[in-house]
Amino acid sequence: MVSTNIRNDQSSLLVLISHISVDPIQILAKNWSVSSSVCDWIGVTYGSRHHRVTALDISHLGLTGILPSHLGNLPFLVCLNTSRNSFHGGLPNEFPRLRRLKVLDLGYNRLSGEIPEWSGSFPKLQYLSLRDNSFTGLIPPSISNMSNLRSLYLSNNSLEGNIPGEIFNISSLEMISLGDNRLSGSLPNYMCAHLPRLRVIALSKNELSGPIQSSLVQCSELQVVSFSFNKFSGTIPKQLGKLKKLELIYFSRNKLVGEIPKQLGNSTMLQFLDLAENHLTASMQIKDYATPLPHISLTDERGGPQSKSLSLHVYKPAVGALAESFIPLEGCFHPENWTSKCSKEVVAPSTFSTTSREEEVVVLNSSLHNGDPEIAKFTLPFVGFNVDKAT
């Protein structure tokens, strides 16, 4: 029975190879062979408990192709990572069979079509990334069915319509990244009533409107709020000053009016405040901040002296623990352990070396001025799990 099960998994993976049209460095073409055990295949992790494939990580390989329906025939898969390739086409309707998935990362590809309604069919999923693809249509409310979801990345697509209110009911969420889409409508006033763990909410570069809700103060763990390049109006809620862990605020290029709340100076961890190109006035000074902010420039939208239309940039370099705590641990397991023999223990994400984390910091920092800097730098780490304990 064991040999039959692993042969079934092997057959499904071989179908994937047949759907890959470009494999520039021939890693899979040379390594994935019927003459070798799937336990020895690069990118594949084999679980000793059920003797099945539990993780597939083929990220960063420059592959071009489509995702075949046969991937849905890997029922013990805990992690699926095909990110940073050039896969195109839609998502296979067989994916909901992967009921054990905890990590699904399909980001940085050329996938298209609508995000299916069945995308909420993964009861154990903790990390979902469909970012940097070409998905269109609405965000399905069914995503809220994933009650264990911690990180949601749908940024850099062509999604439109309102943000489903149901998303704000996923109490496990720590990261919401929906920037660089065509989302519209306003944010619900209850948006933080059920998000006690939320650390980052990134909605920049959309068409969102209405007020910035004062109920953000209920997200007491918030560290990053990114609402730039939208159509938000009204005043900046003074309640934001009660968020003691808040480190970055991006409200630039909206339609905000009124005085910048002095209460923002109560945020002792604040390191970056960007209110540029709004219609704000300010009476606060550097001394109003609990933590010194060394650079403040006040110019109007034409770059001239202070006038009725005020642009405010406040910046303190973010270094150390802040940057480190948000760097993602890429992949299902460390690249050095790609070849996972059946007799070996499976390596969990927690074993990533300090060196690999530092290298990731350099990569992310090099892109801070391209696109949306706060999204590039401040992303949550992959969830930790043991792919050998799939249940």
C-alpha cells in the first residue's frame, strides 16, 4: 500500500513536468525521473508518517507552464509553493482537495482569471499569497471560511469591487495586503472589532474612499497602516495615537483634511509618518513626538512654502528588530534541504539560518523605492509548521 501511494504522488508530479514548457536550468527535467524515488526529487518533501508527499516547493526556478489539475491528487500536501516563476492560466478546480494545506504561495507568476469561490475551502490554511499575478474580478467572501488564516496577500493584481466585510471577521489574521488593485468602496466601521492579532493592513494604491475609521484603535497590535494613493476623505482619527505598537503610517495622496492630530505623538514606536499631498494643517512639532523624528518637511503640492495644502513627511530610519521581525522565510523548507531522503527528518521553517534571513533583508531593501515600499519591506514571516506531521 505504501509503494502504491507514493507511486500515485509520483505520477501526479510527473504530470506537472509535462505541463512545464520552460525549465531554464533543467533542474526538474534532470532530477525528476521515473527511475529515481520521489524521496530524492528536488523541491519535494516526503513525510515518514503517512509515506506521502507533504510539501512541494518549486519557487525561484524560472519555470513557465500551467498548474495541472493533478496537483489536487496530493492529499497530504501541507505546503505548496510555486512562487516567482511564470506559471499562467487559471487555478485548477481540483485544488480544494488539498484539505491539509497550511501554506499556499502562488505569488509572482502570471496567473489570471477570477479568484474562485472555492478559494476558502482550506480549513487549515495559514498563509495565502496570490500577489503579483493578473487576477481579475471580485475578492470572494468565501475567503473568510479559512478560520486559521494568518497572512493574506492579494496585492498587485487587477481585483475590483468592495473589500468583502467578511474578511474583517477572520480573527486569526495578522497581515492583510490588498494594495495595487482597483478596489473601491469604504471600510466598515467594525473593521477591527474581530482582528485582535492584526499587525499590518496594507491597502495602498486602490480607489478606496470614505473616512479612515477611528475603530482602527481596536486593532491594538497594529504596527503598519498603509492607505496611500486612495481617495480617503475626512480627518485623521486622533484615536490612532493610542496604538502603542504603531511604527509606520502611510496616508499620502488621499483627500484628508483638517489638523494633524497631536495625539499621534503618543505613539512611542512611530518611525515613519507619511501624510504627503493631502489638505492638512499642522500645529505639532518635533517635541510633540514621544520618540524623536529627525526629519520633517512641510511643503505644498507644488513644492513651495507652507500653505493651505500641506504635505507632511516624517521619517525615522527603521532598523534592527522591526525589519527583522517582518522578513518572510521563503519556501516550504530551506533550499539546502531540497533533497529530502525518506530516512531523514523533515526540516521545518524554523530551522532557517540567520544568514538566509540577512540575505533576504538585503534583497527587500534594494527594492524599497520601487512600487510600494512598505509592502516590499514589511511582510510577515511564513508560518512555522512541521510538514512531517500532516494529519
